[in-house]
Amino acid sequence: MIKLGYASKTHAWTALAPAREGVILQALGAAAVTYGQWDHGTWNVQPWHAGTDLQHLWEPHRTRDGASRPPLPDALACARALAELHERGYVHGDVQPAHFLVRDEPARAALIDLALARGAEIPEQFDFAYRGCLVHYESPEISRRVLEDGSAVPTREADVYALGATLFMAATGWRHVEYPDDASRPVQRQAIVNGRHRPVNVAGSLGALITDMLSYHAQDRPTIQDVCKALEQAAA
């Protein structure tokens, strides 16, 4: 797979993202990955990952008539993929449903799109500040810092929050925080900082776990290892 980066109308860093991701993938041991520069930015070449993204995979499980009941093995596969990254000393920084590609029998997931990750030493010409991610999945502390300073530092705790928001979105089809579809990024972030998320309309232990992952304060959230353990017990 080839990724080409170029500056968007609003973000210059998108031109550097493919090379930055290439550096990270190589640091993680992906020997088949290469990267470089072209006239409009940077590029990388990386292996294709088979699977269905979580947002599409869980579409049949969404309901407006009751609590959603998506399969626990899929959630566990996603949690294990994030746990593996954390255990190797990295933070993803852009956890969202489209970035988990799930294969079944047994359920396994690849966590993709590592351009915003932290953990590897990045050459200066390819690096850029972290200015948040897709706002639907930002934690309150990340949104607050971006509003105040224009940038933030991604953390494992913020990744766990984003995984909770990811599972919520994939299971229900709703953003965990309510704001108008056409709201500006600052308005979206302020809604997250305000701390009122929708009721977690997901059944059983998964719903309770998502609620814990969406805890407002970072220190109140489970670790990704705690998430995996809870899902393993629930799926047994």
C-alpha cells in the first residue's frame, strides 16, 4: 500500500505524516516499510492489512430499540492490539473505529495509521506537534490542552478513553459526546471538556467497561491491560 502526503487546506503537517509513520513502523520492526519525499510532501509504502474496520463490522449490531450487543471477541481483539502497542513503549494518539481492522476465526485486529504515535525518535524534518486527533475520540484533557495551547501530548490514558469512545461509536452509531454535525473544532472540543457524554447504551459488561474508559479524569480510567483482562473474563 502506498500513502502520499501533501499539505491540506488547513493542515501543513499532513504532508509529513506518511514519512513520520514510516519511521515509526520501521522502529516497530516492519522491515518491508519504506518512506521518502516527493514534490508535495512525503510518502510511505507498507503492507496491506486484511480485515474489516470496526465501524462497518459492528453495523449489524446497532439498534434504536434497546441496548447494543456487539461481540466481545471483536472488542477484545481491538484492546489487545492497543495493549501490544503500549507494551512496546508507544502511544497511538489517533484511536478510532476506522483504525482497527478485524479478522475473525479467531478475532484478531490490526491497529493502523500510526502517523500521530509517540514512542520512536523522529527525524526533525518529518516531525510535527501533536494537535489532537479526530475530535470525536479525544479525551477531555487532550481537548482542553489543544484549546488552551494549540497542541498536546498524547498519553496511554487518552488512548484508553479513545478506545472507549471508539467502542461506543461502533456499537451504537452515535458520538459519545453530543454536538451539532457542523460544529467547529473548538465547539466540539469544548463539548468534550464540559464532560457530559451520552448514556452508554451497550449491554452488559462491555457497556460498564466503556463507561469506565470514558471516565473524565485520566487517573480514574482502567489501563489497557485492565481492559483486556475484563474482556477476557467476560468473553470466557
